[in-house]
Amino acid sequence: MTRQRIVVIGNGMASLRFVEEIVKRGAGRFMITVLGAEVEPAYNRVLLSPLLAGEIGHADVAMKPRSWYGQNNINLMTGTRVIGIDAVARRVQLPGGHSLPFDHLVLATGSQPFRLLLPGADLDGVIAFRTLTDIERMRSATGRSRPAVVIGGGLLGIEAAYGLARAGVAVTLVHIMDRLMERQLDRNAADRLKLALEAKGISVRLGAKTEAIMGERWVEGVRLSDGSVIPCRAVIMAAGIVPDVALAKLAGLDVDRGVKVNDQMQTSALGIYAIGECAAHRGTVYGIVEPAYEQARVLADVLSGTASQYAGSVLATNLKVSGVPVYSVGDFEGEGAETIVLTDDTSGVYRKLVVQDGVLVGAVLFGDTSDALWYRDLVASKTSIESIRSQLPFGRVYAEAA
């Protein structure tokens, strides 16, 4: 039997999970080639902050050794840049006139850091926070305790600031909005997070718009719109990510916010699929790991001949800053809904639960996230919580004992 050729563009966490899922289903049915732009095989990007902080080592972020790919008859080509896709001839184009044929092509190109178009953004010492290479550049730029400014108070920015602070760098976190992680946390939890970061030595400037990065060749400071200047020798841009859809656009695929896919993760071109941060499913691009893993599982089913479809994921965010866990899921703002709030300032616990029509639709947890998965399952399943309403804020153990 002729084996079908699967080519995967990208060697990040979504790509690896897809390959793992294919291996489970019998990789011998396929000839699999994985093309990764980075020199390193897939690694855990979630662990970049503790790596930067020195809490873990380089080996701890590795997910599979290079030998694993060979043992499973997977052709892994790292440090390989794809320059084009011929969707009609079904070939992936590589530099030097080389190309690879495919029967099935999987786009797992992930995202690129969003770089603010600021005066001075091209200076030495302006760094993104996305890859292992970025970690090395950050360490070099902040060596000898040189101060740094992190632009962006979302998940990436907080993780970058925490990693630098733990490494002994004087850090100022600058955020244009009036609270941290405004897309994931309500004001109460965000205020608590700000205090927790400041307790770790991070200076937080909210409502602060960056106007320019100062310096001649190397970064010397950041000027804010109020005229104040923050001296620094490194600027970390962590203002968000954008789906990497450049190849998809060149290939003529339908692109919205990301590469448009259906419930089987297929793009507008037959035989070409997309998963992870580059994919837009029903108008939603998920920039987190769990949806990417679910998409990888569904696609492995589809290519293996099993009926499967992806119906979307419940948005959830998990963050742990030096022992201070924060979690949110679903609609945590609660406009037009009922809210149940539990606050214990002595133990530093805050919980906000949003209930609509007898169903939990969202939750914010700060200080204790041990019941996070239980709340997420309640949100996803739309199970009535009326019989456990009074026990709901105290967690699963109390609710199940009711």
C-alpha cells in the first residue's frame, strides 16, 4: 500500500501534538515530514518565563528529543524556512529551488510577536519574547543588572517581567490599559495581581502609553506620552501576538484573522489543513495551548479516517506568578448576569463566579485555583448549578458533599 505523504509546516507545540496523535493511530500508514524554522526541535513555550528566571534549565523546556522523531520514522527538518506553497501541484517550496510533495499539508505556523511601530523600535536592545533565541538576547541585553522595560500587561508581558525580575533585573512593566490582563481578569483580580507583581520587585505603570524608545544605537530609555522617561538598556515588546498567515496568503488560502478552517480543520484548499494559533475556526483564533491540542486530535482523527469534528473551545487563562495562581474562564464580566463573590483577604483568595439562567458562564480565581478545572467543566457542559448554588464558591468538595 502506498503511504500518504503528510508535510507539517511548523515544529511548535501544536505540530508536535498532531504528530504524537498520528503516531498513536499508526504512523506507518503515512510518510511524515516536519519542517521547523527554529534550530531546536519543539519545546514548551509555556516554560520560557521560568527558564528566563533561572528556575529551570534548557533541558526542562524540551518536549521530545530529536531521536524520538527518527524512532517513529518522522523526517524532522529544523532550521528550514518554507518560502511558498503550491496548492494545485501540492508541493511545499524551499530555498534553493527545492520542494517537497504532499498529499496532506498541515499549517502549524503559530504566531509572530506583535511589534509596536514606535520611533526607536529598531534599536539594539529591543527584543520580542517568543523563542529560545529571544531568551538568550534578553539575558545578553540585561546582563550586569541593566534595567529593562516590558511593554504589555497581558499574559506574555507579565511572564517576561516576572522572569527578568527573578533573574535580578530591575523591571518596569508598562501597560496602556488601566488594569493588567483586562481581557482575562476583572478589576478586583487585576488589582490583586498588580500588588503581587509589585511585591516581587516589578514596577507597574498602568494607563501608560509608550511614545518612543530612546537611544542612538542601543536602547537608553522609554518615553511615555505624559513626557516621563524610564531609563533602561532593554525593551521587551510583549504587546500580543498575531497569527502567522504569510504562507497561507501567498498560497491563496482564505484568511480572516487567521487561516480559515472548518470543523475538520480543513482550509479553503483541498488537502491543506491548519491548527493552533494560525487557524481561525468559526471566526475565533485561540492563542492558547489547550484548543491547539484539541484541534490536533481532531485532525489526526480526520486524516486517519475517523469521523471527528472540532466544535470550538471554552476560553481559559492560567497564570502563576511566583506562587500566586490566577485563572479565568468564560464570560467573567457578567454583564446582565448574577455574580457570586468570595473574598478572603487573610489567605489572599478571591473568587468571582458568573451565573446566568442557572448555569455557570464564567469564573475568575485568584490565590487558589485548585478547582479551576471543575469550574471550567461546569462552564463547558452548561450543567445547572441551582442545586449546589450555595456551595459553588467553596469548590467541588463542598458542592459534592451537599
